Amino acid sequence: MSQKKYWKGLEELNETPAFVQGASNEFKEDLPFDIGGGLLQAETPRRDFLKFLGFSTAAAMVAASCEMPVRKVIPYAIKPEDIQPGVANYYASTFADGGDYCAVVVKTRDGRPIKLEANGKSSITGCGTSARVQAAVLNLYDKTRLRQPMANGKEETFANIDKMVKDGLSAAAGKQIYLLTSTILSPTTKEVIAKFLAKYPNAKHVTYDSISYSGMLLANAESYGKRALPSYHFDKAKTIFSLDADFLATWLSPVEYAYQYAAGRKVNKTNLSMSRHYHVEPTHTVTGASADYRATCRPSEIGAVATALYNLVANGTAPSFSNKTLNELLTKAAGDLKKGNGLVVCGSNDKNIQVVVNAINNAIGANGTTVNWAIESKYKQGIDAEMVNLVADMNADKVGALLLFDVNPAYDYHEAEKFVSGLSKVGLSVSFADRLDETAQKVKIVTPDNHWLESWGDAEPKTGYYSFIQPTIAPLFKTRAFQDSLLTWAGESASYHDLWSSYWAAKLGGQSALDQALQNGVVEPSAPAVGGAGFAGNTTAAISAIQAAPKGAEMELVLYQNVAIGYGGAWSNNPWLQELPDPITKATWDNYISMSPKTAKEKFNAELTSITEVEANKIQAKITWNGKELLLPIVVVPGMHNDVVAVAFGYGRDKGVGRAAASGTDKNGKLVGGKNAYPFVRFNASSQTFDYANTAIKITPDTSRHEVAITQTHHSYEGRPIIHEYTLDEFSKDPEALLRERYAAIGHYTEKPWEHHAAPEKGYDPDMEAKFRDNGTLYPNYDHEASHEAIHWGMSVDLNTCTGCMACVVACQAENNISVVGKTHVLKAQEMHWLRIDRYFSGDPNNPDSVQTVFQPMMCQHCDNAPCENVCPVNATSHSSEGLNQMTYNRCIGTKYCANNCPYKVRHFNWMDWNGADCFDDNLYEDGRRDDMNDELTRMVLNPDVTVRSRGVMEKCSFCVQRQQEGKLEAKKEGTPVKDKHV
């Protein structure tokens, strides 16, 4: 077993004085109680008295004088047929956002969607989701959504809007009409677009993806004669080589690929093999953290790395990089790839690099095995040059009308000022945005689209694989489906739902077949097709173009999506995602400049004690290029190349997007919201694609500082062992080593001590076990045998397949009504997540190629001999007969003894009334960064099966006891014992 040293951050590795002091303080600030004028004169509410004094006579007297407000209940006069009060309904649907795809099941309560789960009937995404999928339900209840259509900044009716648009389209007859959309996966929406284009012969449909895969599309057109993306099969790959493709978190279809990847990483005593993963990247990503072998390079070297790997595979030419680790990794990877069942993927948007990657896959025989051309992926369809030409036509006054759906180029186009300038010359401009985003503010007409949970629709993520969208709630506002607007303006009398129904009834063979498809959520081929394609790419020309590319500057910039916010859109205003810690940096609420520890210290005088997680007030740096500036705080990330800095997209939003997203200052005058990084994207004229690595920047230190809310070192284990890690060879030789080690630690020194019913001659010693139980338990009279006759709940996580994607953290937040606290309180270590993903580094922080990363999900362990239970003075935390460590919220007085005694640091004290659960209006904490989480609309997302906790109580993971109870009831109705399927 590995004896490596693991550390959360550099301050823990070096045991700086600030870290030691912080680790010794369980809570970061004094109790916020006002008792200056005496107990009965204090201004703080009654729950403060309870948690400060316990149930004393004085506190009880004050509490007794409070009158609860009267809340009137209005019963159903006529109950809807499909709604049983208190009983959840489930609907199969599809999450589709700009080409991102996931098949889901929507849980509704009393007509309200409150939770999204994976639809396991989809063979594409399987049982997986992402953090953004889990958070998508909160967007439905976003207070910032537009409530009605608008024209010239004023509210309008749809009838007037329709007349204005038709008149404008007619007036544009002498010019070009453009329909600009993100990637459309829906086949029926494409039918609607075709009808619109037929009505207006001068109309053209352009697809624009703010995170583009145009380089792959163009390379595939050259290599295979298909401007499309293949299906990748990570589950079939024995060797995976990823060149800066974060396929487990953000690249192309991460839910699909993580699901496949996990299949190749499951190891047990009967399956002692797993895929081998090589990864080369400039930054430190989720996928890089999961790799078996990892090395770093500059962004400007990615083409050279691809060329070196091609030369190794094709003719065995040894690489000659100055980085010895990189040379060794490439040589070893090439040897494994040539053994068969290999797969090479690359995140670059450069066409020439992708041609070389295609050549490698062709050389190793991946076509027709791990790269499947018989089933094409439709996730990204935008061609960058077409968007550039559109902006040029707008500025040349050649565009008479522009209709924009699911795009926001005034924010995310690399030359947004040119787009805005051209937009002012367009006679008719219409946006279907759901809010007044940066582009919607500039157009003449806004007709807000329905949320997808309010809509009918469909998706074809892959050739022949269909997924359906059905409304789970009536439209909350005066909005209209994008498709209905196009049909109206095209002069069609049928609605989109009519077109959708007739299309699918005809395709599937009738209404009953459509009803069955809606219930299942997906329609897929019974036997998936597999096939290759003949490679005809000009590899020599591509390599020559790569070698002719300009060299990078002293420092190079990587622009990337983070797991939570992605590339922008409505996600920037989602408080669940804003407060979700980044898997690598563990930062929340802002973007920042990531750089290696060595670079931060040597080039920016950023000393260890002043810029790492212990000190939130970070030193800032300024990135400049082509007259543009980006001033952001520095966050140190071990494992990054020393000549590379990185900044995330999706921040620096306008206030029209929402208060949680808006860049500006908070109520304390501090800067929040981050900065927009899209202006640093470049258009590569030779490749005709957008480049998300800027190799021509300058970066200089700045004297200013900015606070970054980072969560990783808020919980210290104070030297306890935290990670047990093995290589595959070590596990193969002795799969039971960890079990033996753990049993040895509690007094069992036998060969197989877990065989409790083994014969004495095999080494089992019942007296030793009884002695351990007597001496090792806090409860010597506890009847162990009786307790094991009941259900005993547990949760296990396969750490070998966990990628740290954070989907479970948001899922837990949605299921259990966990509070968003805002940046101010995250800075005080008061975040409330019941489930967190701890990230640990090992290796030399000054050598990025030596740094390894592991993720460890951490929640309440529901310990059998829980140290928290016997210290509570009011028995608020107790042990159930089913093995659960229970919390009785209305008994808790907030002594926090249980948190002090918890070795896993998974309990969270509820400092404020985040959710409006208290009966006192003045006890409600409000902060614009939380984006009106207590608004009546937003509160519709709350799960009625889970208590909304008030201020002054301790919270923690409950193992979703509400689901356990529901499962037990289902089992009882079935007349069967409780099984895993019931929960």
C-alpha cells in the first residue's frame, strides 16, 4: 500500500502557523448573539436564546410569549386525476442545453418539479448526471426569468409582437435574414426551422457554440469526408490517451464518457484488470486527476505532443521534449496503444491537431472499435467561420433581420463589441432569451422561450437514438415555445405540439407507441451499429502547419469551463452552482487566475502564507492582450505547468442575468462575480476556428487584493490517516490487504479475520472479538445481536470510479433543502453542504509532473459507536435501531459538542435563518449573492418531505431517511423485505 503523504493545500503540507492555528479553531468567529442589554431586552430572536442558554426558564418564558402566525390551508376543491397530495409523480424527460445532453426522470410533488434523476433506460448517459443537470430544476424557479414578451424595452402582447416581427421580416426582403442558434439536437425543431426557412428564401440558419468543436468537425470532414463527430467508446478502451480533453467533466459529453469510463475502472477480486489512462495537459483538470500517468505541457506544445505521439506509433521515433516525464509517458503510451483497443482524444479546437489525432486513431486500429463512425454524435454542430462571417455581414449592413435562440454573443463572442456594433445596424432583432441577458438588452424584441421543464420536445444525441421532453408543469409566466413563435411567423396554423405529436406518432407507428415512448423517455436501436471510416487526411500538411505555428510568450493563458458554471447562460445565476466548490481549487462564487505554486511565489512574490487557502484575501494579477485587461486574484493549483495560467468562463455577468451572477460589489463594498474571459479568445485564421488558449498574453503582478471563498481547508482531520491507496499490481497480489490491516488495528491478527464463523483452527478467536467489543465501545450494554436483526443502512462509494464531478453534492442539496449561504459566509467557513468531495494532493508541488490527486467523498458515516451521540446534553443526536445517527432538530440547542467530537467534520451549524423557516421576519438572513433564495417563487423547489431547518441547529447527512421511509412503505405494499431497489 502507498505510504505517500497527502495534503489538501500547501499550507497543510508545510504546516504553516496560520494553518495550525486555523485547524485548532473549530469555529472561525464568535457567536453572533446580542445580549448587551440583558437577556429579556436582547434584539436577537428566541432561537438564539435557546442555543446560547439551552432550555432555561428565562428562555422558555420568552419563547412561550411568541405567537405563531396563522397559515390558512386551501384544500383541493376538484383534485386533478394524476395528483395525490403527498405522493410524488415521476416523468421521463430530457435535459438538453446547447448540445449538452442527459436523459432524466423528473420528480414532481403537487405539480411542482423538485428533483431530477438519471433515466437508467438510456444507454448513452445511463445512471449518470452532472452537477448542472442536478441544478437545472432551480433555473425553473429563477426570479430573474422574464415574465412576458417585450418590445423596445416595454411589455407587449404576443399578438402585437407577431405583427411587428412579420412586418420586419417582410421589410428585410432585400437583405439576408439570419436565424442564429446554438446546437439543435431536436429533430422536430429542425422541421420547424425548415418550415421557417422555406417561408423566407433569403433566410439562413447559422449554428454558434460558445464553446466550439469546429476544429474536430473540419478535421473529420477532411479525414473521413464527414463533417460530424463519431461515437467514442471509453468502456471498450484498454488504453486511453487524452491530450487536454477533460472528458470526465466538460469535454463534449462528460456524463456519457464518465459512465463509460467507470465501467473500465471497476476492480474486484474476480476482475483484476482495468483500463490504463494517460493524460497530458497544461492545467490541472478533473480528468487529469483521474489519470494513471500524467504530464504537463504548454498550450502551444499540444500540437507538438500530438505529432510526437503519431511519430512514435507510426515509426517509433523517440520524442525529444525537454520534459523527461513527458517523453517517458509518450513512449509508454505509444507501446500500450499499439497493443489494440486504444483510444486517443484531444481537447484542442485546432483543425490541424485534430487531423493528427485522427491519424493516430487510424494507425492504432481505433476506427470501428473505440471510435464508432456508424453512429454519429450530434452534440456540437457549430462552424466558427460562419459566425465570423455573420458578424462581418451585420457590420456591412447586409442583414435585415436576426433571430437569436439560446445564444448570447454580446457576452460570449470573442469580439462582442463588433457583434453589438453590427446588431445596431440590423432592422429587426429578436431574442428568445429567458432573461434580459447581455444580448437581450441590445435587441428590439424579446419573446421569452419556455423552460424545458414546461415544454414538449425531443432530442437525437446520436444517430437513431431518440429522447423525449414533456412538460412537468404549466408555464409559470407569459412565455411561448421558440418553435411556436417560428411557426406563427412562418404562417403555419398548427402548433408545435401538434407537429410534434403527428411527427412521432407517424414515426413510431401510432399513438400507443408514442405513449409508451413517453413513459420510457427514450427510443433506441435494439442492436447498436458499429463501423469505421476510411482515413484520408493529409497528415504531412497538418504537421507542417503545426510546426509553422507561432511560439508562445513567456506565460500562456488557458481559458476553460469549470464543472459548475460551464460556459455561461442561465447557469451563472444558479446559486447552487455558484456555491459549488470547484473540484480542483475548491473555490466558489468567483473566477480567478490559477497558476502553479512555483510561478506564484517566484514571479508574483506570492508567499505561501499570504495567497493559499488559509488567507482568503488573495494577491491579484493583471492579464493583458490586444488592449484588453483581466484583473483577477491568484489561486495556487499544484500540478499546473509552471508557464501556464488559467481562467474560467461564465463569470463577469451583467445584472440583467440576475443578482447571483452579476459582477459588481456586494453590500460590504467588496468585488464579487468575477470577470468575463471571453474577450481573450482568438480566432485562428489558418485553422478557421476559435482558440481557447491565448499564447500571446502578458501577465503582471498588481498591488490590489481580492477575497476568494475556498472551502478545502475548512475541515481538518488533524493528522489522522485519510487515504488508503494501492496500485493495481499491489491489489492483484493481495486483494485483502486493506481488510487485514484494518482488523489488525482492532486486535485481530489472523490470516482472514473477517471470516467470523471460521473454525478455531483457522485462527478465529471469539474471546478476542468479545474483548474488543467490551473495551472498544461506548455502549457496553448495547445488544449487538438484536440490532443486527433489523435493517442496517449503509452507503458505500467506489473510490476507484469516483471522478470528483460534484454531481452528488448538488443532488444532495436539491433533495435535502440544503441552504445556500452566499460568499460572505463561505468565507467564514459556514457553508452547509452535507456531502462534500475532499481533494488531496501528493508529490512535490514544485514539480507539476509529480503531483497526483485523489478525491474522497465525505458525508456522515452514521457510526455504530458514534462519538457525537453521548456528548449532546439534550439527546438531540441519537442512534436508531436501524443504525442511523439521527438528528432531532427541534431538540437541538446548538452547543456544537457533536461537531467537536466528529472525526470526519461533517456536521454544520446553521448560523442564520437561511430559508425563512423561523416565525420571525427579522430573523431572516438576506444577501443578494444568494439571489433571492427565499422568494416565494424560488421556494417552490423545496422538497416537502424534508424539514426546512431554522437558525441555531446542527445539520448533517441523514442518509436521505425520507427515501428510506418511502422505500419501506413500498416494500410493505409489495409484501417483500426492503431491498436496494426500494431506495
